[in-house]
Amino acid sequence: MADTFKDHFSGVAAGYQAFRPGYPPALFELLADLAPARGRAVDLGCGTGQATVALARHFDEVIGIDPSAAQIARAEPHPRVRYMVAPAEATGLPRACADLVTAAQSLHWLDPARLPRELERLARPGAVFAAFTYGLCRVGPAVDAVVDRLYREILGPYWPPERAHVDAGYRTLPFPWPELAVPALHIEERWPLERLTGYLATWSAVSAYRQQTGEDPLAIVSRALGAAWGPPERARRITWPLTIRAGRLAP
């Protein structure tokens, strides 16, 4: 994410806040335990603050940073959270100010050549950097088949190339710090069909498809998705695999 960043989400900031899934509380308990202290956490690429506010349950202060003013304008307020519009690679924060730095579903947008220097500049002794990402949602075979068709066949050419790093669980991105062992976690929600389609509409490839074709890709699969789901008001269990990469930034 350079000073002029690729903005895939400002146009769907409202939907992003309303429809993105929440992270499991166990994730933030884990990160707080890994950090050397619970003074300050910095959340890079914070969007509308889903992870930022969750971190505030464990840290005295959390700073959420995003280059999109539209996202920050819709960020969830919290008495221990402060938001800033800035690139992750040049936050403007003071040196040695953070016990934990996170990148929630945003590492693939950041500049791997510039990010490490800024992270190490922000780190207090023993500070931890954790990047986490979730993959394709899973509901059940019939619904999954429709979602997979949307994701791969219909939207495939419209995904930005950085999306491949999410599919690879961030293993294709450089991570130049000794990695810490973390347990396997996943995201789980119970949603009706309307909430799932609202979430699908926040995908960057959906926005790109609409802009480039003038059509709605969700309309292509709506009938099949409804048939696979059953009664639309029925709440179904939805899971997302969660990948966490965590490392110690400073001794």
C-alpha cells in the first residue's frame, strides 16, 4: 500500500461495516498473550475497525490506521481507540510506541519492501506483529458449489492479483521475522441468506465486475443460491478458515 494506494473498498465502506464477519474472541486473547505488554496496539489497514475494537478489550490504547478516509469515517468508535488516515508503511506514529501491530485481512495490500522498516520502527522491545486472513466461506455442499462458481468462474478475472495471497493463506508473502506457534482458529457465524448476500457484495471483485460490465454478478447466481439455501430466513452456520502469521519484531 504505497502513498497512492489501490482503493478497492471505499465505495463499499458501509457494506463492509455491516456485513463482514467478526473475528473469534480467542484470536485477540491469543495476540494479547503473545505481546510483551498491553499498553498499545496498532492495527494497520483497519478498515471500519472490526479488529481494532476487538483489540481494545485487551489493550489500554489501540490506534487504527487506514489510507481510506471513507473507511475511517465509518469506523466503530470506542473510548480506547483512536483512528488515523495514513498508509501502513508511513504511519507517522512515534518510534517504539507499540507492543502489538496487526494487519487484519490487509497484509496482501501492503508494500512488502517498505513495511518491515516501519514495523521495526514502531516496535517496543519484544513487540509482536500478527497478520491474519480468512479464506472462502463454507456453508454446506450445495451452497458452497454456488459460492465457488461465483468466486472462481464468474469473478475470477475481476479479482485483483493480490487476492492470490489470501487464497495461499499468506504463505506467498515475505515474513522476515521468527514465527511464533499459533493454534488453528476459524471464524463462525449464523446468518440468514440476506446477510450472506450482503457479505458477498463487499467482495472487491463484485465491485470491479459491476463497474466494468454494468451488471450485477450476484444476480447471475441468486436463483441457484436461494435454491441451495432453502427458506431465506433460515440462519445457517457459516465458517471461514483463519490463517495467522505472527512473529517477534524486536528482541
